[in-house]
Amino acid sequence: MLRIRIIPCLDIKDGQVVKGVKFMNLKSAGDPAELARYYDTQGADEIILLDVTASVESRRVMIDIIEKVSSEVFVPLCVGGGISSLEDIRAILRAGADKVSLCTTALEKPSFIREAAAAFGSQCIVLSIDARREGSIWWAYRRGGREKTGWEAITWAKWGEEHGAGEILLNSIDMDGTQSGYDLELTRRVAENVSIPVIASGGAGSLSQIYEVIVKGKADAVLVASLLHFNHVTIKKIKKYLTHKGVKVR
């Protein structure tokens, strides 16, 4: 097993880090550059920066914020939101990011995954899947979780891997911000159907829930937001707990 990564997620709206519940009712959680610097010193393995309203507002991701954040951290930085062209990806990488996260544009133009991977390498392309459950099926959503697509999430993950994605960022809309635990079944089913790393996202509320999504959900990495932003726990405490439980962390 690869060593587990602990990844803080900074959702950005109007230049500030925000966090809501099920992608709604966003409230401010601080300055992105300051938080990124703090998480870097705390031992974050990567940082993910998501412009949560860029796709909805049909605008590009904020390059100035990427530059500020990248200047404050020494760990890999992944950026998503509002990416619609190879030129957007190039600009984001030039601003200091190491990876990009694709969601809406990939769903609207699936060939974009292959084009991006060919241009920048699969290691740079993270397929972000915002999934909501309906009965026994999880559907992939676009535009910040607002629009349902015809793609079933597990099928979409497999398709994404086959066409060049190097990693899956799996977001459970149902669990997002609830702090009631990750969607273990969704995470496990995606992880079992792809061979690329799966980052579990949405619902972290305790150390035991983080452990569960690794052991039961078979996640390769864990995204954490509310737990960190509102000082419920630190990255150091998460890693110490997981190590005590026998999980190999970075």
C-alpha cells in the first residue's frame, strides 16, 4: 500500500477560504495564503485549492491567489475550478501549481481529459468527481454540484482513468461538510474499479472516520476541510492517530 496522504482542501470564493454543507451555505474560514502556509508547516502532504464558483460563474480560476498560495508552500499544489482549456492549465501551472483538478469541462467534453494528459502528463491531471447518491447509484454532477449529468460516477471514474487521468478526487455531495463521515461504500467501489489513486472527500468529522475511509473505503489519500479550518484537529494529530492505528502515512 502507498503511504497515505493527508490533504487540506481550500475552497475559494471571493478570495476567501469558505466551507459549507453539501456545497451550500458557505461561510468564511480565512485567508488562503495564510491557511496554506499553516497547513504546510503542520505537515500537509499536498494542498488542493478549488475555486468553487468559477464554473457556475463561467470565469477562469483566480491566478493571483494561486501565485500567493504557491509562494507560501513547499508541498504539491493542486488547483481546480473554471478550467476550460489547455491554456488555462498552462497558466495555472506557470502560477505555481503542480496539478490541476478537472470536473465540469471534463464532463461536458470528455476528450479534454485525454488532451490535457497528452499535453501535460497524466501525473498532472486529477479527475474530480462530485457524486450524489440516488438509490443504489451515484451520479456525477457538474457546475459546483448543481447539475446532474448522465454519467454514473463509478463508470466515469473508470473512463477517466482509461483516457489519461492520473488520480481521482472523489467528492460525496451527500456527506460534504456534514462531519458525519465519508461515503465509505462510494469510495470503496470507485477504489476497487480503478488502479489510480483515489482521494476521499466529503464528511470528515473525526479521526476514526478518517481511519475508516482508508481501511474500509480503500482510499489512497484523505481530503480534510472543516475539521482543520475550524480547529477541531491538526494534521499532526491526524498522522499520529493513523500511525498508532497501523496506517503508514507520509
